[in-house]
Amino acid sequence: MKPARLRPRAGEDLVEGARHYAKEGGAVLGEQMFDAALKALEPIQRMPGLGSPRLGQLCEIAGLRSWRVAGFPMQWLYFEAADHLDVVRLLGDRQDIIAILSDAQ
């Protein structure tokens, strides 16, 4: 098992996402999103290769993988390191993910 280490921006994405859902649907929904996002990390910590390499290929970012958050239109973006998962972002499906990732290079 490789523990997930959230980069500062990924942590900010998580908090911002929970705040957004709390604002739009109430505190319970914000908590559900937060919990679902953290739970989504569990399978890829056990098997990092489960995540899709598609976004990484589209953005020409070698090794970048994505993994969806169940019940919410969001996905984690991460790299597999030797001893952990390097989690770089948590982005929503309505965001221009490819542009965000391309700008980050």
C-alpha cells in the first residue's frame, strides 16, 4: 500500500470542493463530498495502476493518472512515486481540466 500525499493545491481543492457543495446543498452534502473524496483514494493507495492514464496522455504529462470520486463529478489526479501517491489536484468535471493541467507545466 502506498499512502496518498496531497500536495497543497490538492488539499485546497478538497476544501474548496466541500465548501462549494455545502453552499449549494447544505453542510451534510459538503461533508458527504469530503468523505467520498477521501474514500476514493483508498483503492488507488492499494493499487496505484487502477487510475486512468488518459488525461496524462492528452496533456503529454508522463505518468499522470486520474481516479473518479464516487457520487460526485470530480477526480483525483496523481503520480505514483516509489513509496507513495503524489496527489496533485482534485478537479471537477466541469472545469477545463486539460487547460488547467497544461497551464501548470
